[in-house]
Amino acid sequence: MPKPDGFSLSWLPSLDFSLPSTKRREEKNLRRFEELVDRAQWRKEIIGHDQVWICEEDNTFQIDLSAEREEGFSEDWTNVYPNKTAFFKPVWLKVGGVTIKELKYVYCDETRIFVPLPRKVADKHTPQSYRYEWDRRALDFKVAKIIGHYHIYETIEGVAKVSKISIVGS
């Protein structure tokens, strides 16, 4: 029986499936997440029982506000509202469905106000005394500009004024 001739594809044009060297692959990390929080548009979706904010520029970046909550939180700054009910709420920053950071937020005035947990700082001049502060450069403060609830106080700065929380950073 005669042997068949070899099969060759040499007549086909060569194809290059590689990306151009000038285009770098977009990073999928916390630094990139913060860049998108600073400048991208986000849209709110309800997925299951969770509220999820999805980045319009890259939908693999998501801010997930789970249905889970922890009751019984109270500090001086939460007790200035008509309804004294306050509780913690985890906020998860996710890339491609994987949690890369958890932020602590607090619902105040039952659920009318939703803000990041402020930092508790010991007062140097008065022992056993504390003050509360947010840093406007911090990721949790920036995320609050997207997902926060401020009720009649309209902004996180309005909530800070009523709650006597200092806002630091430029």
C-alpha cells in the first residue's frame, strides 16, 4: 500500500493572536479598584438579597453590600439621631467575584444613614476621652461617596457635622 503524502498548511497566511506590546493588561487589584472608585461611574443592582454596585468601566469590579448584619452597635456619635438603633454592616470589594477587601460600615438612625465606621482616636488632653474621624483619602470614605446614605443631612460631611466626626486629609 502506498504511503500518503504529508499534509502541509504552509499555504495559509500566518496569524498573530498576541496583543500589541503597547497595550498593557489591565490590573485586577486593590490599587486599580481605588482608581475606579475615584473616577468611574457605578450602578446599583439587586442580586439575590444583596445590593451590588458594579463599575461601568469594568464590571468585574464590584462593591457588594450583603444582606448580613451585626446588631447592637452604639457609640457617642451614633446616639445623636432620633432612632438610637445602629449596627455594623460588612461591605466587600470584589474583583471577578473574589473578595479582595472588607470594609466596616455602620447603619445609624435605624437604616436612614449608612457611613463607614470612623476611627476612634484617644484625646491627648483628656484621659479616657475619644474623638472620631474619617480620612477623606481613605478607601472607605471614597466608597461612601458611591454607596452611602445620608438621609436629611445629604452628604457625608453633613453626617459628620451632626455626629461630631472630624474629617481629616486634603
